[in-house]
Amino acid sequence: MKATLDDIWKLYIDKKQSIADIAEVYNVSVSTIKRKLRKIVIEWEQPNISGGGYVHFDVTYWGHNWGVIIAVDHGSGKVIYLNFIQHEKAEDYLQALQSIKSRGFVIKGVIIDGFRALFDIFSDYEIQMCHFHMKQIVTRYLTSKPRLQASKELTAVVEQFDQLDHCSFLQEFADWNAKWHTVLCEKTFSEDTGKWCYTHKKLRTVVNSLNFYMEYLFTYLSPKCVGMPNTNNMIEGLFSILKKRLNVHSGMKEGSRKRFIKGFFKAWNNKK
């Protein structure tokens, strides 16, 4: 079987096969496959888009030096924006927003994680804070198995918020605050600093986060946001598939990894 560039690239991108596996398929050496792969150039152009809908935005990283930001149209599942970044900044999202608008796509609303600068950038749109990321924030500070009773009960309240409407959750949260107000205000004297500080800082951080994100947790239930998802699971799932494919080719250099990423998302869009 002749090893054509198109066939090799398709196996490389679409299948969970290493370069050694591909070489075996075509009965050639690994160096031959590598040489052919080096000839392949993949360019990404922001796709032509029209219409409108809800858009997922998120970033994922490889190490601490660079990552990729993408936007996904919830209706079609297509990636409508991609760019490589070094660190997550407000400007990256602003550039993405301007690019999408300039290509004629009408954004009905956005689904985002907890990066706070985004709530100003997307203030002209309906914003849904991802429920999955909200729960991650709580777990990050309180752990999955908190010891403090107040933390246990707050975790239980947060776990059920995607089954509640806004008013019901506000009441649950208010009841929790009333019950544990004394604990939240408790202070401890530090002999190291000679100052009093809050005893349960992480618990207070979670409460402050919930207060900030509260108005964005239930946007999807608004009558004008019918069909809006309450999580970024679509984009998280896409990142998960990408990383599994990349893991097959461990040790890949940055340039090759970026080429793979562009090729992966181009192939993804072609399937949609």
C-alpha cells in the first residue's frame, strides 16, 4: 500500500495510532513516515460563518508557556475561532470577539469560565457562567471532602444548584449564610504577624466567588435564552479528545504540536 501524504495525515490526526503504528500499516520505516509528515503544512484560517447563536469560549494549555483559545458555535459544534496564546489575557478574548463579529456571526450569548475579566468584555451579551467551572472553584478551595461542617453544607448546596431555579438557589444560599454567619466572621490572632485574620479564608473565598457569579449562574433559564447550555461541556469534551490524540504522539515539539492542533480542528470542522 502506497503511503500518500493525505492518508498518512488522516491516520496521524484522526486515529489513536503512533508514528510506529502508521509505519507498520504501510510497511515502511518510522523515519519514512516522519519525513513525509515534515512535508505537510497546515494553515488555520478563521472559517467563514453566518447566522448566530450561543458561543462557548475557553482556553487550554500545554505547560506554562503557551495554550490555545477557541470559540465553538453551540448550534453546529464548529470551531469558529482559534488562536495560540502565551497567557490568558482579556485582550485574547476581545480579539476573538471582534473576529467573530467581523465575519457576520450574531452572538446571542456566551458560555464562559470564571476568568473575571470576561464579564466586562461580554457585558453586551447574555452570559452564562459554566456550572462545571463553578463547582471546580468550590472544590479547589474546599476540597471534594471538606472536614468543616459549614464547608460540607455549602458544598451540598452548590452540588444541587443546577437542579434549582435562581430564586430557590438564592434562598438556599441565604439560609446557609444565616446559619454559618458566625463561622464566616470568626477571626484568629496570628503571632507571626501580630494581627487578627479570618480563620476560614478559603470558605470566605468561595462565598465571595458565589456572590460574584450569582447573577450569571441562571442566565440559561431566562425566557430569552431558550436553548442556552449551562456548561462548557461541549468545548471541554473537544479539548479532551484533542489531548488524547496528542498523548499518542508524546515528545512532540511545539511547532509540530501546533500543526497537529490546527489540523485536528480543521478536520473537526469538516466533519460537522
